[in-house]
Amino acid sequence: MRIASLVPSATEMLFALGLGDRVVAVTHECHHPPAARRLPHLTRTVIPAGLDAGGIDAEVKRLTGEGRALYELDEELLREVEPDLVVTQAVCEVCAVSYDDVLAVARRLPRGPRVLSLDPSTLADVLADLVTLAAAAGAAEAGRELRAELEERLAAVDGAVDGAPRPAVACLEWLDPPYAAGHWVPEMVARAGGCDVAGSDGGRSVETTWRALRRLSPRIAVVMPCGYEAEEAAREAALHRVELEGVASEVHAVDAAASFSRPGPRLVEGVELLAHLFHPERVGRPGSIAHAPVSAPGG
């Protein structure tokens, strides 16, 4: 089977399932694992390079307000790679090619590939999608095995933080303007032994204000700008350090691209990291994910 992935999280899933050799093309944002970077790119963004966070937010709002897509799909290349399965998503118009555009293009392809949309809202949905994707690729058992492995790791975190006091936490998906992270992030916070006071469990990320965040009185703020790696997140946090320290006494910047904004297997690493940040005396720091302390109590 030949598979085209139009979502970075799906690309990660496919490689984690041992199906990397079946992936024939990916998006321009598929950076993990390294082998995915060498595959042909089916997409490009229409957002100009060089914009700061505020500029990106303004451009996204302008384009979506005009009903325009944020990504373009290379139909000619998709035709050339001849996929049997195209994996996409419809949960977030900011994260991938329009689902309707993908369906329209797929109908014009000679092979008539199946289009599979993965649209998780919770951590449980993400784990279920592993099984769904594996089955669609003809590797159902691999999906069940990977899901069981990830659930075992989550259970270990559950046991480690059981009975510990739960700190109030605000997870920020963007800083200019601030957005409270939704979807699977509040569930990740809960599994890690915290209490998300800003986000909506399973709901969309929502724009907020620094004043509103201060009223929630979180002890910990976790900066996770959508699609940013830890160093980029730390730079954004530094630009808004005064606002962040007015919100919480402890601030951390994390690798959102790896383990928070993309609903793939590495979300479990994100839970493990959060558990360490909330309860360092109970949970060791996972070595596979980067984070940067921005400020700490008394710091």
C-alpha cells in the first residue's frame, strides 16, 4: 500500500507503527522522524515568511475570514506518487490542507485513493486513531500493540501522581494574542497530576487576555505555541515574560511541535514531561523531550 500523509501527526503515527516504508509523500511540516524529511512535500503554506507571532495571528484571521485556505496542495505531485490511501484531518483549518480540497483532488486521481480523516479532540481519541490508521493501512495488530504500549506508559504516570496535590495550570497555545490550549491538552494536564484552569477539555483553543488569565490564578504556566519547538517557545516566552510572570509564579516553555500541538504518539511524552514539571519529586524528567524553564518560584 502507498500512503500520502497530509498531517504531521499522521506521518509520526505511520512511522511509529512501522509503516514508514509505505509512506510516499508528506507535508512540508513533517520533520519527525528524520526519515520523513527526505520524502516529497505535497503542501506549502500561503502565510508569508518572517512574520512575528502577532503577524501570523493577524494573517490567519484574515485568510480564514475570507474563506481562504492556509495551505496549498500539489495535485500534480499527488497524482505522480499514486497513493492508495491519503490521510488528512478536518479538526483544525489552521493545521492542514482543507479537507474538502483533499476530497475534491482525490476524486480526480486515476487510482481513486481512499481518504481517511483523523479528527481527535481528546487524548483517548488520539490513541483510538492509532488503531484506525493501522487498520486502514492493513496493519491492525501493530495499531493495537502501539496503543497498549502508550496506555501502559500513561498508567505509570497515573500511579506516580496519584494522591498528589494538583497545581493550577494554564497552558498557552499562543502568546500574541494569548490562546488557552484546548483539545487534548487539558486531559494531558489532568493525567499529569495538574488542574487546567484555562482550557476546555476536548474543546477548541480559545483566545483570551492576560487579565483574564491572571484572574484564574494558575501557579504554573506552560508555554506551548502551536508548532513551535522548545527554543522557539522560549524566545516567545522571553518576549512576554512580564505578562507571564504576572499570571503564574512558575513558567515553562515546551516543545509543542513534538509533544503537545500534534496529536500523535509523542503526546505521551508530553504527559510524562508535565508530570515531571508538576511533581518533580515523584516523576523523573523524560530524556526524549526538550523544555526550557522561563521562571521558577523565587526566580
